[in-house]
Amino acid sequence: MDLEADLAFLTADLCDRFGDAENFQVAEPMLRHFGGRQRFCGRIATLKVFEDNSLVRSALEEDGNEKVLVIDGGGGKRCALFGDTLAALAIENGWSGIIVYGCVRGAELLARLPIGVMALNTHPMRSRKHARPRRPRRDDYVCRGQFQKRPLPVCR
């Protein structure tokens, strides 16, 4: 994948061109950039978790193949689901970016890493590690902010 060629577009131009298409969706502007890459794209993999990032680690240990992992953390703001250690793992395994409907930690370090990271906010506390995560779901719909997505291509 030639990432530079794939990112040679403006989001507004995509909206102008495809905005009337039935399956075209734009997420509400509620997420902030934390990673060193402001623009990233790739096929979406999704993961639903609640205050436990052990399955995030498991997902990022897989070959990312320039995909974007969308983590639906339920908008939780009591702990972080992603940070610099997991970002390093994601980079090592070829992930293009991470989108978290929840919090991240280590924002200063994330900003120096060559990966796209978007989230609601930061929180200094790490997530808990439950022996049995509550209803984890992989590659299912995520539905946040009038945005529904299955594992399909995404560009940001």
C-alpha cells in the first residue's frame, strides 16, 4: 500500500464527491488526534471492550497489514484503553491507526510515534485486566455519534 498516494485527498473533497452515496458516513467531530500521524487510512477492524484493554493487546499482536483498529470503549472516561506501549506494538505489527471511543494515556509520547491515534480524551489510569472480559466483540458494528461501521475501508 502506498500510504502517501492513498492520503493525497482532502476529506471535504470526499464528502463533496461521495456524500450522496447510500453507504457514505461521516463521524461526528468528537475525537481528538493524539498520534504522530494526523492522517491515516486502512481497512477497519473493530473491537468492543469495557474498561479492559487485554483484548486490545491481543488484537494488536496480530498482523495489522495497514488496518485501523476501532476500539469501542463505550465512551468510558474512568481509565485509558490505549497508550504508548500498545502504540509501539501496533507500529511493530503494521497497524496504520487506532481510533478509541474512550481514553488514551501517555499523550506526549503518542504524539512522537508514527501512527494515527484518535480518542475522546486522556486519562492517566490504565485499564483493569479482568480474567473474563465483559462481552468482548470483534469485527462487529460500532455505533457512536450517529456513525455505524462494520469492518470496511476507512480514511481519515
